[in-house]
Amino acid sequence: MVGGMKTFLRTVLASLVVLSAFLPAGCCLFDPVYYKTMAAFGQEKRDLLVSKVAKARDAQKETQEVFKDALEQFGSVVHFDGGDLQKEYNRLSKELDRCEGRASEVSSRIDAVEKVAKDLFKEWKGELGEYQNEAYRRDSEKKLKATQADCERMLDAMRAAQSRIEPVLSVFRDQVLYLKHNLNARAIASMQGETARVETDVARLVDDLSKAIEEADRFIAGIGE
């Protein structure tokens, strides 16, 4: 009977994993079922939160690299000196698509962190009233407040970094769209004026992402203490 139940739970978990692959990163399929199934395999909301934070952090690291690469690619076009402009346009269009994809991934990963954090803290707060030992209750409440504060600080850093993405994308979109209809040397020259601006915006984005990554690492290390 026990073996059969374990097999059943594994099947449910596998199904959830497969189905979740087709859902946004911030979406939990049938939350109560999802949480209960994960708990059956030793993955409580705290563990899930750590996992979501780690994935958001990794997405931010990847975003840093993608946007730095894109800046280099867009910068090379500004200094374009003969050749196939259509090919250059195609290359920049692909870079823009990569950046757009990264922006979407970061957003959904942060949403997932917020979702699980909200559910965890709601459960944690509700369970405070179940304690018979007052010292345990006070200690747990203190830990809850500290963890919430740490989580809010981390999420603020993540959202601050996320807000830096759109200004960069806006410049990239304009440049790609402009080149689409103006594949000539004059169009390339006109883009030079945006170089300093986009370099500054990317530098700020990379810096803010680094701060968010540090906060994520700090949160992951602290939640287990």
C-alpha cells in the first residue's frame, strides 16, 4: 500500500513538472495540490522559495551577459565600415529578441518568488497560533518578521534591476526598427548619438542586477539560519 502511494505521488509530481513547463514561471498549477505534492517529497514552501529565488538569481545572471553581449553587437554596428547592412540588421534583430526573452524570463521569475513568498508567510503567520510553548511562538514570530524583511529587501533590489531593463530595450527597439527601413550609412551615423546613452543604461542595469544577485545570495544563506 505504501509503495503504491509513493508511486502515485511520483506520477502526480511528474505530471505537475511536465505541465508546469508550459506555464509561466510565476504560475503554480492548482496551488494546494502543487504544495501538498511537493511537501510529500520533503519540499515545503520554504524549500520552494529558496528554489524560486535561486532561479530568479540565475535568470538575472544570464540577463547580465545577454545585455552586455547585445551592447557590444549594437556598438559594432555604429562603427560599421562597409559590408552587408541587411546582415547587420538581422543580427541586431536577433539580439533584440534575446534581450526581450531575458526581460520576460526575469519578470516571471520574480513573480514566482513573490507568489511563493506570499504563500509561505501567510502559512507561517497562521501557524503561530498553534504553539503551546510561548517561547517557541515568540522566537518563530521574530524569525518570520526578519525573513519577511530580508525577502522584501531582496525583491526591492530585483524589481529595481528589472526597471532598468525597459530603457535599454527601448533604445534597442528604436535602433532595430530604424535600421529596418533605413539600411544605409546615414542611418548608421544617426545612431551614434545614442551610443553613450545606451552604454550608461546597460552599465546601470548590470550594476543593479549585481546588487539583486547579491541580495538573492544573502537571502538564500540567511533563510536557513
